[in-house]
Amino acid sequence: MTQAAEKSETLSLEQLTQNAEAEISSANTVDAIEAIRVNYLGKSGSITSQLKTLGTLPAEERKTFGAKVNEIKNAVTDLISAKKEQLESAALNVKLAKEYIDVTIPTATEKQGSIHPISQVIEEITEIFARLGFTVAEGPEIEDDHRNFTALNIPENHPARQMHDTFYIKSDDKDKKYVLRTHTSPVQIRTMEEYKKTGKLPPIKIIAPGRTFRCDSDQTHSPMFHQVEGLYIDKEVNMGMLKGCLQEFVETFFGVENLNMRFRASFFPFTEPSAEVDIGCSRKNGQIKIGEGTDWLEVLGCGMVHPNVLKMAGIDPTEYRGFAFGMGIERLAMLKYGINDLRQFFESDSRFLKHYSFGSIDIPKLSSGW
Ligand code: DAH
């Protein structure tokens, strides 16, 4: 190539670059920048075409010319991607500004949702026990057979297993069977195991609200229902403390001072001794009134944690003892709010929710008084 020819080639590359730079800088949409990319760098783009001419050049010119075109190609590619990024982020900002919603503006009342009575009652229970120093623990709804039964002193072939109407889960694991947890009691085991694993020492003071499952369905049973478990482990825990704690709970929950409450001897495999807790009520014309009359109403189960349970979860029963309790949330909700058919909880009928509406913000009713 002659000097003149080389000069004109250089000029045209320079011109090309200048044109590209000008176009890129004035592009103001992502589509426009994409069109520029295709024009310069696409299959038959003008920079690409320059590269294609390389083969026709004499060997000695190929190197310098090739290097120059590549340099331009890289520079233009960088400019395009920087501009593209800038345009995309500007487009995103416009979109975000357009879609901005102030979630703090109250909705029209007719559009507001409301808290389901079950959630409301879980909040209330949690709040009461939080005041008494309990924290909330959780466990999985798919639980292993060991923690749901064996570790709770319900060995294989124990009659209590049949009473639980368990949903078993198919599993390839031969050594481990899984169930939908039939109660929240396995959270006791999980919590104690966690303490053991991490070397943390009692006191353990937890409640565990959550879903539970049994293969049973009629007016008073739902295959999915809710329970709250309670567990308190320390060196000096006794039945009197259990009774005091539950007395405080039932009085606050039902809003009745000096509510009559009694322990009735019972049996649970994981507690010894065990008791069912009744509260005083009246029954007139099919209506239950809590805190009145001379009748009794069962509300929960409890007892002193069985030494076998402590042992199986890695806690030394000669050093520590504990109390535990468990209650059905639907039952408590029905009693407190006068709901008489369990199935209503799960029908998602908005009239039911409206009727027992608790407002759209999850604040327990009890808070206001405290
Ligand atoms: N897990 C029992 C049930 O589902 C309820 C229960 C009773 C839990 C006594 C406890 C307890 O922790 O001490 O019927």
C-alpha cells in the first residue's frame, strides 16, 4: 500500500470512529444503541467489514492495519456497552419511579384484608408467654418418626401411636421414617438437642406454635390444625411453677381475673406426672361462658417432662427437670371468640373473616391493655 493509500485508510478508520462516537453519544434509547451496535459491529457492520478486508492486504500491512481496526473495534464495543448500561439503568429508574407505591398509605377500608382468627390467637398466646420469659422455637412440619414419637417416650408399637392417626410419608431412606408431625411436641426434642449440640446450658424456656396434622376430618377435627407447645427446663422446676404459669396464661388469654383452673390427673407418655387442665365455665342453652358457673372445660394438657425424654434428648435428668404443656389453637380460638364450627377456619369464606375481623395489622388484642 502506498503512503497516500495508507493515509486515506487511516482517515477513514478515524472517520468511522468519530462517527461511531458521535452516534453513540447522541443515542437515547436502548433500541437505538442496539441499532448502532449492529451497524458497526454486526455481521456486515462497517467495522466488521474493515476486518474482512484484512485478507486482501499484503502480509506486511495486515499486522498494523489489523491492530488498528481491532483497537477501534474494542473502543467502540466499550463505548456501546457503557452507554447501554447507562440507558438501561435510566430506563429502570423511570420504570421504578412510575411503579412506586407508598405502602404506608392506608387502603380503602373495603379493600383491607384482616387477620385470621388463628393468627390472631397465635399472636396473643405468644405475647402472653413472651411476657413470662418464653421465646419462640420452631420445627419442621415434616418430622422424623424418631422425634415425633420415639424420643417422646412413644416407642414402636406403643398404643399412643395408633391414637395419633399419623400421615406417613414415603421415603427411600430405610433407616428413617418421616411423618407429618402429629403434634408440636417434637420441637421440645429439637430444642433440647440444639442446646446439647451447641453446648448451651438450660434454662430452656420456649413455646412452639405451629401446624400439626392427623388423618381425621369431621365437625370437630381437621386434618391440619394448630398447636402451641411449651417447655421449661431448669434445675429447680416443679409442678407448682407449671400451675402458676398456666393460671397466668388462662386468666390473661380469656381476660378473666381469678379464673377457676384445676389440674386433673391424666396420662401422656412424655410427661410424668401428667395432667389435663380445666377452667371454670357455665353451660346454658348450648352456650359456654368462661369464668362463670360451676362446670369445667378442658383446655390443655401438661406435666413434668419424663426423665426418659430428657435423657433421649441429651439432658441429664439427675441435674435438670422440666415442665411441658401443649394446647390446640383452634379450640382456644373457638372458645374465646365464640366460633362453633371448626371447619369455618379453613373455608376461606371472606364473610367469616369479616365477621371475626381483627384489623389488617397483626397486633395482638391484648397489647393495648399492657
Ligand atoms: N402432644 C400432646 C397432644 O398432641 C399435647 C401435650 C400434652 C403436650 C401434654 C405436652 C404435654 O407438652 O405436656 O395431644
